[in-house]
Amino acid sequence: MADVEAALEAAGLKNPHVLEYVRFYADLTGAERVEVVSAEDDARLIQEALDAGELEPAGEGRYYSRSYHKDTARSEERTIVATNDPKDKGVYNNWRPASEMKPLLHDRMRGAFEGKTMYVIPYLMSPPGNELAPWATGVQVTDTRTVVLHMIRMSRVGPEFLEDLDDPSQFVRAVHVTGDLEHLGQGTPEDQRYFVTVADERTILHFGSSYGGNALLGKIAHGLRQGAYDGWASKKFLAEQYMLIGIHDKETGTDYHICGGFPSASGKTNLAMMLAPDALGERYHVSFYGDDIAWLWVDESTGRLMGMNPEYGVFGVAKDTNEGTNPTALASIAEGTQAIFTNIAYNPQTREVWWEGRTKQPPANTAGWLDWTGSPIADRERGEAELPWAHPNSRFTTTLDNVPNIATDYNAASGVPIDAIIFGGRTRDREPLIRAIHDLAEGVYDGLTLGAEATFAAEGKEGVLRYDPMSNRPFMAYGEGDYAQHYLDIVGAATDQPIFAHVNWFQRDPDDGHFLWPGYRDNLRPLLWLLQLRNGEVKGRQTAVGIIPTEEELNLEGVDISAEDLKTILSINKPRWQQEMAHREEHLALFDNMPEAIWEAHRRVAEALEQESD
Ligand code: GTP
Ligand code: SPV
Ligand code: MN
């Protein structure tokens, strides 16, 4: 049996509550050894992973890993928020009683680390010294070395982050057990996996995956689900699936900060890594604070709404990342960055990597190339040519220090003041390029009715969105009505209200399917308009669903777009919007305790649409 006390003492971890917690799970899982890790252990652990074949070299200072082929994404059905209070049940949080889930998970975990090392990862999900740091501290235990390596890239890791706790028992207990991936029945009725956040006990119990969103517990389980619950219970903050960027105007010397939520795989990382388009680069610089999570609170001394990124790295979608779409991402994962790739295509002979959209065509010489499952591309039969080389959800992992446009003050304890909150989904019609909303309740209403189109899902009805309130549907920790009220309370307490906006980079031509807006770098243009609107420098055109820019107000210098497409993305399609309003009403009616202010906002928008001329 592992000598837990000796391992923790050797690492200088003196907190008796950590000892008690680690000892409990070391006993339960039967771990043979216990090893406390910190960021300083990275080089040694990388070497061990290479020696063990868990990683392969992908050029100098870069690594390749492949996860089990049935374990490549988050599983929403198997994800549960458990508490001791049935009132925490929402529509999306798959609520279960804590008394039922804890014994069930403990049963699964019993004996699972026999013969294995239990890694103990003390971590912090905030800039050091931030006022929310007490809610951001945790200790993950795991049996998987590549999970440790990812955690070191994605969060601040080391025993020192546990030293400043006022109450030494107040850290999140984050237990990760990979399980026998080949015998878990993933996706079948016998599915053994469970990803449970016992939110009111601040304990995370994840069993059955080593994929990022299921296994890096600081990121999604703590940074989003536990954070959301704690933010509500403490009445202090919001934890959101948001990117967070700075825009610096060199001409006026002003700094702006915008955060916002787009559902998974809808463009947060790309927006945060955005280079200003050539025509605007002399005047504006975009800096990266965060690309997936933001915590928001009101600074009591200034009354400003503040935001910070709890993460320390980027876990980004590889697909379509190239010199044209996202040169910043490519620089962040260049040789020497210690980046780790997961489930892309790999050539062990040349140590090259490739994914769909990296170049227009895959490498012409297929010799040595393996697809994401490890099968040689050259052996593909006819008819398999269409199969992707990389998994569509293949990812790269790199630390913030590698991101060329990282904000100079990303690590500042204070966080940054928020000027605007934007929401955006993938919507092929109806949603204009941008529509701005000054009113808080209407802004929150807009976020709650955020949707992305039902893609190929059989049951998805034409024109009906898969609603994803605030892009938080998979991370919702408590009831949606309570969430809406908490959001109104937190943002409403700020003296200088942020402006809200809904953006859409994904409107398509109904005939040939092309994207009407070029997107990527050009997305800065509507954001600049939004800031000008907030400053009173432009007026826009008021519509029932918000203010949209006139063609003249939008800086379009050097943009490749036809007059017809531009007109479409700057207009409101009244019949489509009226159809949508009926769906929204059904969607909102699903939730208990929805604040009256949200219903009033809904009725105001519906009435204004009635009045709007066609
Ligand atoms: P998660 O990490 O899953 O939360 O995703 P994300 O919201 O960070 O999405 P990401 O930025 O990784 O983008 C997902 C996909 O959308 C990538 O394949 C991008 O290339 C593509 N994408 C991002 N921005 C744009 C855009 O402005 N236009 C178009 N057409 N595609 C985009
Ligand atoms: C997402 O799925 O929204 C992600 C990646 O950001 S994961 O870590 O899988 O949640
Ligand atoms: Mn995400």
C-alpha cells in the first residue's frame, strides 16, 4: 500500500484535509504508489510518457497522443450534477441525489488503481491572488500520466497553490479514475461511465474516460460546473463557457474587454486568437485572455463587472486550423512549445502531424501516415477515401505563455473590466452578423435563447435550434430559472453595465451553402462597431431584436463580400423571426422559476416584431 503521508510530506503538502482526502481515495482505489506533482515535474513526466509509449514525438518539443477510439469527446448523457437538495434539479443538469451517486461511483472506483500510481495534482483555476481564488483551488487525483501532463498545461499546478487557503478544508476534491476503456460499453445501454459533480459537497467523481473534458477536472467539471454552483451558492460570481479578449485602440490609447459565449466548436478559440485584419492592424490590437472559460464578478470598490480566465492553457479544436484561419494557433503549437496533440493524423516515420483543413489536400505521399485510430492511410480500401484522417474533435494543448497575442496582464490578480458580453451560435439563417442590446434583461433573455442549428440529428426539426442557454447547456449546474436570476443579480449589480450583443459568423447562402461572412480575422469589424455603439460614436439601426449596423458604419475596408450577401447579414427576416419566437416561448416554458423580467423581455421583443414593417 502507498505511504500517503510520506508522499505528501515529501512534496511539502502539509494540509491535513488534503491528507485525509488523498488517503481515503488511495485506500478505496488500492493505489500502489502516490506521487504529488507540480509543473516542475513536466520534463521528467514527458520522458516517462515517451518511454512508456503514451506519447510519441511530433518534432522537436512536441508530442502526439491517441486516446481510445470510443473515448474522444465529452459525453453529455453520462454527465450528472448531484446534490443533497432536489431543488437543484434543472432541465439540463441531469440532477441525481448525492446519496445515490456517491456510493455508485465509489463502487466503480474500488480497486481501480491496483498496481498503479495515483498522481496527486494540486491546482488553481484562477490567476494567483484573485479574489475568487478560494473557490478556484482543488486537488485532482488520477491514474493517467497524460492527464497529468494536460493538467500542467491547462491549469496552474503545484503544492504552493494550496498554501493560501483561509479555510484549509475548502478545496475541490476532484477524483479521476480512467477505468478499463476497452470494457466500458461506451455509448451502449450497458455504458459504465459516470461523470458526476457532487456540487454541494465540492467533490467531483469522474469514471470511465481519459479525454480532456471528462478527465481534466480543473477545466470543465470545476471551472464550469462546480464554479457555476459555487458562484450561485456564494452569490458572488458567474462561471461561464466564455472567451475573453482585449481590444487595444492605439490611436486613443483605450483598452476594451469583451467576453462571450458560443457553444462548443463554434469559434471561441479562433476569436480569442484573432489577428486584426491588415487594414485595421495599425490601429487595433487584439489580445488573448481566455478562450473557453470566464468567471465574472463585481469589484466592490469600483462597482465594475470584472472577468478572468481560470485556465492556464488552450485545449483547441485542430480542424481547419491553418495559416489563413488562425496563424496564432499555429505559432502556439509550433516546435519547441511542448504542445500535445490528441487524435490527429500522425506519421511516426517523419514525426509529422496533419488534420483536416491544415492544408487544402492531405499529404500526397501517404507512406507512413496513420489516421487518428492508428490505421495506415495507405491501407485504406476504395470507398474509405472520404474518411477523415483526424478525428473531428481532435485537439491541441498548449500553455498560455505560447500564445503570441497573450495579454500582458493575463496573470493579474485583479482581472479586467468587462465592456461587452456577446453570444453567438452557428445559425445558417435568420441571425444577422451582429445585433446589439443595451437592456440587461433583454441581453440575458437573448443569451438564454441562444441556439445552434440542429445539425444531422435525426430528431432535429428543420429550423428548430438546439437551444444552448449562454452556451452553458452541457455545464449547467442548477436550475435554469435560478441561473437566470443569478445572472441578472450579478451583472445588474455593476455600476457601468456592459453592452450585450448577439453575433453570427455562420450565415449561409441557401443555394450553394457558402458562408456569407468571411469570418475569422474579419470578426473584429462588428466588434469594433459594438464598442463604438457603446461609446455613442455610431447609432446603428434599431430593430425589434436589437440594433444592427448600417453598411456605412461597419468598417469594411478590404473585406471580400458581395453587396447582396452584405445586405442579407445586415437585415432582419421578420417571418423567420416570428417563427423563432414561438419556439423560444416553448423553450423558456421548460424552466422553473424563470424570472418575470425575462418573460417581459420576451413579450417586448415579440410585440416589437409585430410592429416592425416587413
Ligand atoms: P470548444 O473548444 O469546443 O469550446 O470550441 P470553440 O468555441 O473554441 O471553437 P473553435 O474556435 O475551436 O472553432 C471551432 C470550429 O469553427 C473550427 O473548425 C474553426 O475553424 C471554425 N470557425 C471558427 N471561427 C470561424 C469563423 O469566423 N467562420 C467560420 N466559417 N468558421 C469558423
Ligand atoms: C468543449 O467541448 O466545449 C471544450 C472541450 O472546450 S472539452 O474539454 O472537451 O470540454
Ligand atoms: Mn468549450
